[in-house]
Amino acid sequence: MSKEQFHEIVKEMVELHDKKNHEYAGNEYLSNFKMCEKHMGVPAWKGSIIRLSDKMARIMNVARDDETQVGDETITDTLMDLAVYAIITRILYEDFKKYNL
């Protein structure tokens, strides 16, 4: 592991995030995460935690069964999603605290 490898992975995360945000949220940043607020009254950061727990469950199942992927998603894909979701959750949480105090 090198510092360059870390930076390359972070760069991949940014590219993945931008691509998926465009596909899922369109022009309104993170709108797919905010849907739970509009439709169910659940703060977006809490909804995001559910997505994090889904990814953790997937990783635990892959690790338990000593597999390298579930369906068409590799463990590397799942770990990348988990990292991106963690950052998104932080953003949503900080926005919640900022605007709901």
C-alpha cells in the first residue's frame, strides 16, 4: 500500500460518485437520498445509514462464504460503495445539523 494507491482509489471514488449521482439523482444533487425525507419523513442521513447497513450485510455474506462477489458486484465494488455512502452520509448529517437546529 502506498500513498499513491490511496489517492488513486479516492480518485476512483469521485468518478464513481459523480457517475452514479448523475444516473440516480439527475440534476438535483443527492435527490435520490433525499426521497425518504419527502415521502416518508425520515431524515436523509438516516436513510443513508440503511444503505450502509445493506452494503455491510453484503460484505459480511461475501466474507462468510469466502466468495469474491455477489451477483455481478465484486467485493471491491461493494467496498467502494460503502466508502462513498459513508461520505454521503456525513454530508447529509452535516446538512441536517446545520438546517435543523
